[in-house]
Amino acid sequence: MSRENDLMEKIVSLAKRRGFIFPTAEKYGGLGGFWDWGPLGVELKNNIKREWWKRFVQERRDVVGLDSAIVTNPEVWKKSGHIGGFADKLVECKYCHHRFKQEDIKESNQCPDCGKSVFEPARDFNLMFKTFVGPVEASTSVAYLRPETAQNIYVNFETIAQTSRLKVPFGIAQIGKAFRNEITPGNFVFRTREFEQMELEYFVNPKEDDRWFSYWVKETIKWFLDLGIKKENLREHEQAKDELAHYAKATVDVEYNWPFSTGAGDKGWAELMGVANRTDFDLKAHGLKYKDESGEFVPYVIEPSFGVERSALAFLLDAYDEVKGGRTTTTESNKEKEVVLHLHKSLAPIKVAVLPLSKKTDLAKVANDLYEAIRKNFISAYDDVASIGRRYRRQDEIGTPYCVTVDFESLNDKKVTVRDRDTMEQERVPMAELSKYLNHKLNEIL
Amino acid sequence: MSRENDLMEKIVSLAKRRGFIFPTAEKYGGLGGFWDWGPLGVELKNNIKREWWKRFVQERRDVVGLDSAIVTNPEVWKKSGHIGGFADKLVECKYCHHRFKQEDIKESNQCPDCGKSVFEPARDFNLMFKTFVGPVEASTSVAYLRPETAQNIYVNFETIAQTSRLKVPFGIAQIGKAFRNEITPGNFVFRTREFEQMELEYFVNPKEDDRWFSYWVKETIKWFLDLGIKKENLREHEQAKDELAHYAKATVDVEYNWPFSTGAGDKGWAELMGVANRTDFDLKAHGLKYKDESGEFVPYVIEPSFGVERSALAFLLDAYDEVKGGRTTTTESNKEKEVVLHLHKSLAPIKVAVLPLSKKTDLAKVANDLYEAIRKNFISAYDDVASIGRRYRRQDEIGTPYCVTVDFESLNDKKVTVRDRDTMEQERVPMAELSKYLNHKLNEIL
């Protein structure tokens, strides 16, 4: 696949046209940094979350899950340092009172909104969304939408260690929404104000932190590779001392080669996810500790932190391919550009499409019965509109791994044709064995 | 099961002790109406959501999913009527400015907080949580946390009908967080301020609304029954004219027989979920319509609306059972009260527990290998601490359907004992066939 400059535009267009991702409330002008995930998008997100949970919770004896509240007691954010420190430095226009990052006005030194050029000195503006809990709108009722899921994990550390009878090293994983009032959201769903995190806080003996840090960098990269991200589009970036967050001893950004510039770093290379050694900063901040046969200590935390939307974007970009004809059409004159989304089978929103070659009643009946059976096991589609070539293209474009064609011969030999999206191979499979066949094909990996 | 008065206390205690549900940030005094779901709780919630999605999206050709933003353009809430009308009438104390529902002060007419008795006249206070998007905290940047997922579905109605090529009747389903600044949250997770909804908006031709309304009432009740809720604890309550929301033509509350009084209705009977015929109110409010070969019209909406937390509470309460001895102990003196959670297999947080009879190396090795293999397919537990009777009790109490005991005979005959939580039957199963056996047992229903 060539990484054309317009790859991002193609994905944005495909995402909208086929129901992956829409701007939220577009009818009312949208809202910057907020997106709705449509019928295919929600399946993709669910699949990503399921694979993450399977790998990092279900298959591990040392990790358990958590689903904590988005709005919690604000003392959590005071102790964690977010109320004091989670801020962007902004300058405010003296005339229109709009606020900007210093670098966004420094060229012209004129307000991008009203054109004047007198600014208040730069001040910190907190990135947390504020709200009020209870019937009184007052400073005493202020609460925040969490800017990360991690803190809720720390606060539950002692309770979970006890109720789940866990001993260090062990981890607590969480998937859930987080909110950051970013001044400049952008690049489609790369940086949004509302997003879903998949975070693992792994608690280790401080003597073993380096070993576990390396371990988790490897494991997280492996997860992306196993789910089909191309090796050449991933790299490790170890943060230099001056890049590190104040609480971190070490951080590796797993970077993806995005087809756009994020303004930071090396051309398109920018953070896909990060692994941080957060030391004992957070547990100490909340006054938590741990005791086992080796004594009492405050564990160090190794944190692999993923974003669902950003991961989804990487999976979509990485899976995108264009072929000049030959897949669904054979005549020379029809050799149009064909789009194939080579999504990993586990991530594909729709697993199987049933395509009857005709709408005639007897054929439709057989195809319908097959579809009814298949969709009990897999998210499936039924499509009997337009030519078979066009229908293949529709499924290729959204990454459906298997198309099942029911033709007139099927009425006699009780077999159907199963087409593999990637190999293009077509196999004739007895209908009675189709469920078993698909089950085997779709579950063979991971 | 007797529905004792203290059933609720038992569930609250079990939920906390075993890691189902904790008050959020309890260390800092919690926050009223917000809860954290622990390691077992998140699995229970995930299972409920998965079963709902499977039944109402995956298995249906007429329903697709959506995952929209929690914070959206506020115009949505203006058009829907929420900014104007989604409010509680409250009176405010002239002295301490705290606010209350009229009925909470009418007995004494004294402020419950400061004891004074002079109040401002009752006024409307909106139940939506307010926040500010963007760098300026001003009226122009106000946005709201959605109080329901339904409106995001309506706003996407035309786009989804088009991209998914759907024709009325069809539905759009969504699972996601919603927030209501309830004045009096309570009864554990029955009424919370942050909660997760599972909503289906089913769009029908206005001529067919009554038929579809009845259909969806039946389907939703069937879902609860199929997942094990006892028939005698469910009933339909058809709302009378004066109970109906202004937009609704008809509403049926599916009520559960809760072991507490909700203050409304008939003793413990109160809403578990609801099905409403919302007519064309919402689509009209957003100026949306629909066209097919029968002409242009505004569809009616039939809405089955579930809460994940409230459903989880019903499943837990309904599954709770106490047995006086005889399950895990045989000697008379040991016949203590034993707790069994008869959760449906699909909902049980942990599907299989592997229990080696001894910690001796050779036995532990066999048990560990089994456990490694099992947890690739199912969330599983490994427990080698305490007597086998106590370990059975631990698993019974959290509803684990199958316990696999590895004993010394296993080393010879390569078989293990599988104990069924409900029937108490013990079956000797060859280790080589265990995965297949469990897979069959755990997937046979639903």
C-alpha cells in the first residue's frame, strides 16, 4: 500500500459514507472534538475493546477489571495533582476574551478571532471539564469529568487487592470514557475531547520496575502486530528526560506512521499509545500502600495506556488498500479502482455477508435461512441489491472477511461459494457444514 | 427463595465484599449516586451488555448499533425539549440555599439541613449536568452530559437509514452512559446519577405503532425471562393517562418486585425497564422525516429502554439463594448457612474455577495447565487456598457455574471432577475433553 497524502481524506470519506464515524449532531453544526460512531464503527470499537480485554484481562491470571464512575469525588483530582497541574498555558484576547495557545498567535500577534492584538499574560487553564453535582450550583458542588481512567484504579487499589486476593505483581484494567477540554482537537478522531481509554495499571515491586516496563512495551506492541498493524508502521520512541511527565521515570511512546502531521515529532510519526513507569507517585499521592510477606512498601506502577478511537483510526488506515480492477470485475473496460479494507478478522465489523445471486423466491428462501443461522454466531449482512461484483465491492470496502454466494446450483448440490476477502479464493462448501466452516475460519487466529 | 426484608442488605454486603460494586472514591467519602464496579461487577455488566447486544442487534436483521458522544451540540437538548422541560420542581431554603423536593419538607416545613422554615417558592431545576466546552467558560460554551442516549439516535436517524440502507420498520440500538442530576439518588444502584442505558429506538409506520408496541413489550420481558429472572417477580404496568410523559401515546413499565420500597407504586413493585410509544414527537422536534415507496411520512418510535445497573441489581437479587448446609459440607456440625448465586451461565462473571486438591507440585502443574487452557475461552479463576468446601462456597457465592477439581486420582486416570453449581451433580471428565465439555455446557443456552 502506498501511503498517499490523501489517505486520511479517503478514510474520513469512507468512514462517513459507510457508517463508521460521523461528526456528532452534524445537523446542528457538530461540536468540535466530539464524534458519533455509526453501525460499523460501534462494531469496530466493540471488537477492539473485546480483543484488548481478552488479551490483557481474560487470558491473564494477574489482571482483573474495573468499571468506575466518570464523575467521582473531586478530592481524587486534588490529590492526583490534576486540579493544580493539568493545564494548558493560554493567552486571552483583551477585547473578545477568547483564549489561544501562545504559539497560535505568535506569528501575527493578532487575535485569530477579532483581529486585535492586545493580550493578557499567559495563564493556566485547566483541561478538565467541570460540572456541578447536586441541586446547588456552587463551588462546593463542583465535580469533574475524569481526564483519565487511571486515577479511579489507584483509589480502588487496596480494596481490589483485598477482595480479589491479589499479590504484587498484579494489574487492574479499565476501559471507559475520559474527557479533556483540548484547545485544539483535530486530525479526525486522532485527538478528540471525548474519548475512550483502555488502561492497565500494573503494580510491581519497586526493585523490579525496569524489567516489567520492558515487558509491557513488548506486550503492547505485540497486541497491535497480532491484530494486523504492519511492522514498518510502528516504532518505539523513548522519551528524553525533558519530555517526561514529572511523575514518570521512563516512558515509551509506541508511535504509528500517521498519514498526516500532528505538529509534533518526526513527520507523521506520533503517539499511538504509551507505556509509562509512573513510579510510586500516584499511590503515594492517595496515601496507599501494600504489604506482603516481603514487608510493607508502595508499589511502582507500570501503565500501558491506549485510546480506543486512536487505535481504531490506526487499524483503519493500516488496513486500507486500493486495487486497480481484477478483484470483482474481469472485463478490461470495468477495471475501476477497488477498495479493500484488510482488517483483521477479529476486528472486522461484519464477519459474513450472504449474497443470493437472484431475488427469486426459492433462492431467496435458501439464502435467508442460511443468513438466519449465521447471524446467531456472527454479525452478518444480507445483500441482494445490484450486481454480484458491486456487492463484493461493498463488502471489500468495509472489510468483511467472508462472502457467501448462493446460486442456482446451490439448489441442487446444497453447496455455496465462500469467498475469502484477502486470498480471493473461492471455496465450495456444503450448506450443512457452513456454520462449522465459518466458525473455524473466524476463530482460528487469536 | 424467601424475599426477606434484609435481602437488599445481603446483596449490598456481598457486592462489596466480593468485588461487584463499591461506592466511588469511598476513601474520600464517596459521591452520592456514583458507584464503581469492581472485578466481578465489570464482568457482570459486560455480560449483560453482550447478551443485550446479541439479542437486539446481532440476531436481528432490522436493527443496527450506534455509539454516540456523551457531550453533543446543545441544540439537540433545546430541540428535544430537555433544556426547557427536563426538570424537578424544588423549593430553596432562604437561609442555607439548599434545595429540596416539596414533599421532603412538607411534614415539618423546616429545612432538613439548617432547621429554618422559610422557603422560596418552588422553581424548576434542570436535571441535566452542565459543563463548558472550549477555552471560555461562558453561556455560549455551555454543553450538557446527555440525560438519555435516545436523542443521539434520533439526530442520526436519516444518516443511518441512508448509510445502512434500512427501511421502516427498523431500529437503532445504543449502549452508553447517561447522567441525571437526581435530587434523591438511592437504593444502592437502583437510582444513580451516572448510569448506563441500553436503548432501542424502533421506527415504524404510524399505522402499525400499536402492533409493534405490543411486540416490543413481549420481547423485552422474554429477554429477562430467558436470562433467568423469575416470572413471579416481573409484571407489566400500563401507565394511566395521567402518568404518561407528554410525548407518549402509551407506556408499559416492566416492573420488578424489589425487596425495598421505592416510594412510588405498589410496595416493592417498581420499574425495571420501560417500553414507550413516543409517537413522532422526537423526529418532528428535530425536523426529520422518511420516504419510501409508500410515500413521505414521519415514523413513530417504539422505545424499549433498559438500565444496565438496574438490570444487574435485579439479576443479583433474583439469583440470590441461601441453603442451610448440605452443599459443601456433610458433617452435621458444619451445616452453616451457604449462599448460592444462581446467575444465568451467560451472566456469571466467572465461568469456571479450577481447584487443585493439593498444592503439591505435580498436582499443581496439572491444574495450572488446565487453567491456562480454559481461560483462553472463559473468564476463569484458580483457587488453591483453604479447604475444598470453603472454596466451593466462595465460588457458589459469586455464581460460578462450574468448579473443576483436580485430585490425586487425576494424575492416574487423566480425569477431573466437574461440579455443576445448580444441580450439584459431579461428573468425571477426561482432561483432554474438558474444553469441549465446558464449551458445550456454557454455550448451550442462548
